[in-house]
Amino acid sequence: MKAFFQNIYGYQHHFNHQLIEQLVLHHQVLPERCIPLFSHVLNAQKIWNARILGLPSSGVFDVHPIETMQALALLNHQHSLEIIEGFDLSQSITYRNTLGEEYSNTIQDLLFHVINHTTHHRGQIISDFRQAGIEPLKTDYVFYVRK
């Protein structure tokens, strides 16, 4: 299971990096929601990592300058790998959501949630690119494993 998550987080980091490059390149013509939406993606991964690692986190809707996104994405990736390599992924953790409600889930379920959440919002951003006349990245998992 650890190898699966190392691979899928490698995929996520690879395409997050490429998407940030595209945000930088096309920031003048992007639909307004692209930067806040990708900031939300980065925040969500940071929040879930923090819940697992017991670290403080930021707000789920904080908006980040494009110039800081690569560094935040890299830090998120490093923390995710630390979790994957250092924790029993079948272990349950108890955490509070943004509304203060308490839940328990396995670490592997939370890690998969982050991947699914990122893929969903990355798809929204790619759709926005297309509507703005920007050739979108091909971010399907199969394109990553074909390299």
C-alpha cells in the first residue's frame, strides 16, 4: 500500500508542479477563480497533513500568491511522503473538521481523499483553462505512468 501512495503522490506532485507553471504563464488571462481554487487545493493538502502530523495549519480558503505556490506544493509533498513512509497507513486518527466536528478515519483513507479532492479541483481548473482558450494540460494518471 505504501508503494501505491508513493506513486500516486508522485503523480499528484508532478502535475501540481506543471499546473502551477501554467498558472504563472497564463495568469493575465485566467478566469478569476483559478488562483483561489488552486490555493484551496494546496491548503486542503496542508490541513490533512497537519491533522495527521499534529502540526498547525492554515485556513482552507486562504489565497496564495502564485509565486509561493511551488514552495507550498513541495512542502506539502514532503510532508505527505513523511506520512506515507513513517506511519502505519491502516492506523485511525481522530481529528476535527473545519466546523469543529470530531471524526476518525484511517490514514490511508485520508491520503486517498486528498488525491481525489485534488483531482476534482484540478479538473475544474483545466476546464477553466479550456474556456479561456488555453490549451490545458493532460493530467490523467495514465499520462504520468506512460513516461
